[in-house]
Amino acid sequence: VGMDTTNLVTSDLTRKKPFSNYSVKFDSADADYATTQSGINSILSGATSFTISSWINFNDASALRPIATNWVAASASYNYILRFYQNQIQFYVRANGSTGNATYSFTPDLNRWYNIVGTWNGSSGPINIYIDGVAGGVQGTRSGTMPTITTPEIFGRYVSSVNYYHDGELSNIAYWKNELLNEDDILNIYNNGISQDL
């Protein structure tokens, strides 16, 4: 939304096996963001577990920078959000009407690629974050099932009373519904620099 072909750029993300050498460039000053198609259920609607992976770099890390969300505060539609805020990667998951979150302290270097992964296991509750293949931070918990979600996924934007936008690039965003990637899978994504069909 608010974007055109100039936002699709060749990235300098290094990969052993190229999956995509393109990334989407987001400019917070232009309020750039992307969404999945409206009118269909969310990728994670009804999920009992999931994994989200994204390659990300920052042109500016001085404000809240959303990565992947289905969290619209203005309409009280809180489902999940993976974001950078206050020198942390934060991952919130709402299941069975309550929210849990994990945090990972992180001060990014600008214009450097990072692999950010969030995992959630609804049966036992853990919420985890991995940065460049390494688990860390404060693990959250929230057991249950994601609700039926009829709003689209949003990339690079957090909808609130004040909207926040990513400023930098996102590449190879991948979702695994009802699949919890293990540490070896996540390290493999980081080491290869690609999102693979695991």
C-alpha cells in the first residue's frame, strides 16, 4: 500500500543457495507497508502452533519497527505481532482470548541483514524468539488455539492510534502453520540465508 515497483529491490542478502535475491524496501516517511489479500482468512487462522521467519535490515531503528503482524489495535483485533521496539525483538501471540509474549534484547546495526524467527507451541504454551539462529531472551507462554482470523496479514506496519512503519528491507518472510520448527531447522535457515520448504 503506497508502494510501487521501486520498492522491490535487489538485496545484498548473502545466501549459499539463492532463494530470492529480492527484498521489499519500506520507507517509514512514505508510510510503506504490504498486506495479504483482504477477504480471505489469515494464514494462521485457527492455528495450534506456528513459526514465522523473516530476513530484515534497518535503515532506522529509532522507533517501533513492525515485521509481520495481524494486530490492529484500532479495531481490537489482536492476534500476533513480531516487531522491533525499545531495543528488543518482541513476539506477541493471542490464543483463547489472552495474550502472551517473548522478548529478546537486540540493538541492530543499520543496513545489516538479520534472520528473525518467532515460534509458538499452543499445546504447551512456549513463545520463543531466535536471532540469526540463536534462541534467547525471555520466553513467554500462552497455550490454546488462535481464533478464526478474518483480517489480512500486514508487513511493515503496526496499526494503532499512531501508525508505525518499518524503515528498511524485509525479505523471504515465511509462515509454517501448525508446525513448530526446531533449533536445527532455524539454524539451517540462517546458515543458508533462505526460507526453505522444511
